[in-house]
Amino acid sequence: MIKARNVLIVIAAFVLSFAAGAFAQLKIGYINSEKVLQNYQAAIDASKKLEAESNKWGQELQKMQQQFKDFQEKLQQQSLLLSDAKKKEKTQEIEALYLKIQQYQNEKWGQQGEYFKRQQELMGPVIQTINETIHKIGKDEGFDYIFDTIAGNVLYAKDKYDLTDKLLEELKKNQPAKTSGK
């Protein structure tokens, strides 16, 4: 029994020493994806387009909400002068407008709304380019792992392993030159 325990201790020590040697040879880096998205021109452009579209939809929503409010106020002001049938008709119009507003919000900003679809459309190619560039850096420089600090995967890392600026440099190198004809 003591001999078996000694054998297990020797095996465990061997495995631990082998694992420690293997981990010592790992090359690990990290990026700050938030910084990349804030500094990579393609991501900035895509975000601006998405924001412009969202603002346009927001203005339309505000018009609808103002119309709803105006209808409510008008009904309130005229309620004493209207017959019950006319009040019911106006109330139904207001309810229909309310439902239209709710539907519009869902179509634009709901889980499967236009905002989500446009975000995927505009940011999808940007994210793909970023990921391809990360893979290129990883392969070219022999990294075993590259983590993203924003995703919460890294609790501590030395600055020397931060690849964010290198990633931004690579992305800028491969970015087509902007034309000034706009």
C-alpha cells in the first residue's frame, strides 16, 4: 500500500513537472476588442452608418409618439362634446396608433428587427477582418493563445503581451485608402 502510494506520488510529480515545462513554453497574448472597435476606421464607419439609420428611425418614432399624444389631448378636450359612439371610435383610433407605435419599435429595434440585421450586415465583415488578422498575427508570431480582455477572459496580463496596437497596425496596413471624392 505504501509502495503504491509512493508510485502515485512519483507519477504525479513527473506529470506536474512535465506540465509546468509545457506551460512555460506557451506564448500568450491578448487584445482589447473595445479599443480595436473604437480605433479601426472600418468599424467606426459601420457604427456611424448604423447610428444614422437608427437616428432616422428614432425621428419617425418621435413623430408617431407626438401624433399619439396629440390625438389623446384632442379626445380629452372634445370628450364632453362627443357622443359615446364617436368617443369609442376615437379611442379605437388612438389604440390602433399605439399598437402601430409598438409594432414599429419592434420592427426597428426588436430582437429580429432592422437594427439587429443592419448591425450584422455592417459589422459582420469588419469582425471577420479583425478575426482573420488576429489569426494571422497568432500564426506569424507563434502565439498559442490570444485572449480578449473585454470578454472577461483575462483577469491579469502583463502589458508586453497586449497585441491590441499590433492588431490595429495590421488592420490599417490592409485597409483600402480612403478617397476624398465624397
